[in-house]
Amino acid sequence: MAVKRGVHWWVHWKTTVLKITLIQCHRRQFDSAPGTKAPFSAVLFLDAAALGEYVGKYRFSFGILDVALKSGHLEAQLMGQPAVPIFANAKDKFFYKIVDAQLDFERDAGGKVITVVLHQNGRDMRASRITTDR
């Protein structure tokens, strides 16, 4: 594996004959203030069975969040907004790439996903699961 450094990006890649496979890409912040987080987190790839545990509808006070499995990845859609991909960075923790927001899923004692917490704009908003679409 080789490491290529750019002004703002580090890209790690593996080369094979006539093919370059991108393994990981993340932005390095050179002049950000202490305590600010990078705009992108490392992505954890989960199989369809693991992703299926999160699929369903969750009720916030302001609307319904629909989490769906599409082509091997999760998409989240709030009522009245388009569906957008969400990405895992740990078990039960997902983030959006298009907006600074995170979703933390919570499980009951039996391991079933029952709640999601949306972290956005300094607020933590909890939603209970109302359906499973598996």
C-alpha cells in the first residue's frame, strides 16, 4: 500500500496491473480550529444482514424518518425531503455526508434496534421505532 499526500487530501490506494482500488480517502484539516471535527469520518462497511437491522420507520416530534436498504447501503428520508445515503462509522452509529448530522441507533436488552437519536445543530432528538420493513 502506498500513501499519496496532497495539499488537503490523503489518499491510500492499492495498485494492481491496470487497476487502482481506492481503499480510503479522508480530508485532513490543516487550519481548522481546535475541537472542530473533520467533515468526513471513516466508513465502516456492513453487510446487508447487519444493515437490515436498522431498516424501518422512526417517529420524531417533527415527522417520520424512513430508513431503507437500497443496493447494499442505507438511505434515510425525513418526511418531505429526499432520501439520502447514510454511512456507518461504528456499530449503531451513522453519519450523513451532505450535512453535519449523525444518527445513533439504540437497542433493547435483546439486541433489537428500538430508537434512533439524531444529532444535528447542537441538538439530540430521539425517535422511537414504529415499524420494521424487513
